[in-house]
Amino acid sequence: MKRVLATALIVTVSACGGEEGGPWSGAEDSASGTLVGTSASLAQPSPTFLPKPTGPCPEFKDGTLTFQPAGIPARAVRIWMSDAAKTLDGPLVFYWHGTGSQPTEATTGIGTTQIEAIKAQGGIVAAPTRDPAAGTFPWFYVSSTSRDDDFRVADEVLACAIQKIGINVSRIHSMGMSAGGLNTTQMSYRRSGYIASVATYSGGRTSTIPTQDSTNKFAAMIFHGGSSDQVVINFQTVSQNYYNDLKSKSQFAMLCNHGRGHTIPTDARAAVWQFLQAHPFGTVPSPYAGGLPSTMPSYCQR
């Protein structure tokens, strides 16, 4: 396995509150019930909630792969990667599409230039397909169900990527638009044990969400399209709710009103990729805490 993985701390955990099942690697203090791990002097903190595969892992290549997490239906996931992943440990970026869309929306939401940059670093973009059982919206938690299938799929992609090719476990990110933005918000809390930073396009926080690892102060870049950004819910309001909640927990967040309604702000894609790169796991304080770089959109505030 490549060198970055050798430095990763891996600790077995159960999902928070017993709600998030999954095969985590680590230890639990039997007296207190709190998670404990082995300390190490690393320049950059590493996530301690890293899953292990629960089913057979596919051979990683560019294209649509099938993942088979235990206990749920197999799921197709569109993977973007290159041969650079054989020698470099790069980032893993999850992308969750909007209602009525497809995994290929990632080429618009992340951008082909940025996907090529991720691939060149030995990284992977992973865009799951939806399970029709989720209902009207593509993702279970967005449809207000209690099934964690989508994040079990994400866990399996992550675990298999670690096993098969190696990734930089400090650079696991999530992005999404609309229902996908709402799902990214859910993932940021429910998988805060490994998520480094996120970007949401017309996403946000619609209710209280359990936090997997409250010690990880992940960073978020939160976009909405202003007062006209409304489809079923008001995305300006729920984006503000997400921003306010993170700020109340001393987490770095940017709120960006692009003013163009319910759309992906394609002018911001390079800035989003810059933001994610600047915020690997455990980056506190944010390098943007003293002020936003000039390359950030003018409509963003911290």
C-alpha cells in the first residue's frame, strides 16, 4: 500500500447512536463507551472512523463499477480516475446528483477541468447512482427515511479504494446539487469521522442531524441562489441554517449567494476545488479564517 496509508490512524467504531451500521475498524473504551485511539505525532490529523469492506471489492478503473455492501442491494457508482492512482495517493471526492439527474452531473458540478486535476493527483471522483427505493428524491435521507444505504455505499467505495489502490485519507470530500446538496449536508454530519470538507449547491440543513465525530470541525462552502432558489423548500433559508449551525460549533463555513436561483454556479468550480484542497481533514483554524483569498467568488462571505 502507498505511503500515505502507512500513516493513517485506524480505529474501530460503531456508527453514532447505533443508527449508522457499518464495519468500522477501531476500539471503544468499555467503561465509558467513548471512542479511543492510539495517539501519534502527525503533522496533519488523520480520520479515525475509516470503514473496512463488507463485500467483494471491484477492480478500480475509470467507468461504472458495482459495489456490494453487506445487507443492502448492490449499487453502481460512476468512477473517474486515471493510472496516476497506481502510484499516487490522491483525494476521494463524492458527488451526489440532484432529483431527475444522473451521476454524470459531476462533470458539471465539479467541472471537467477539476476532475482532470483530481485524476492527475491520483485521486478519484465517485458519483453513486440512486436506489429507486429511496422514493421521490434520489437519496434516502433527503426523502426523510431512516435508511442509511447511500452512506453504506459511500463507506464501501472508500473502504475498497483504500484496499485496492490507496487514497489520501485526509482528503475525503463531498459535493452535491439540490437533493445532492442536501445529501452532502447529511453526509458532512453523519460521516464527519472521515469527511474533510464539503461544498453544497442549493443544499442545507432542514432538521437536526446526528454527528458521527463532533471533534472533527470539517469546513463547508455553502452556495444558494438567493430568494428565488426554491423547489419544494427554500434553499436560501436552509443554506443559512447550515451555515449558522456550523458557525455555532466553531467550524469554518462560507456562505455564497450567487443570486441565480436553483442552478449550479459554474463560475465557482475552480474556487470550490481550491477550497477543498485548502481544507484537508482536521484543518483548524482554516487558512481562510483571516480573510478569503481573492480567487474566491465576490459573493461569498465567511
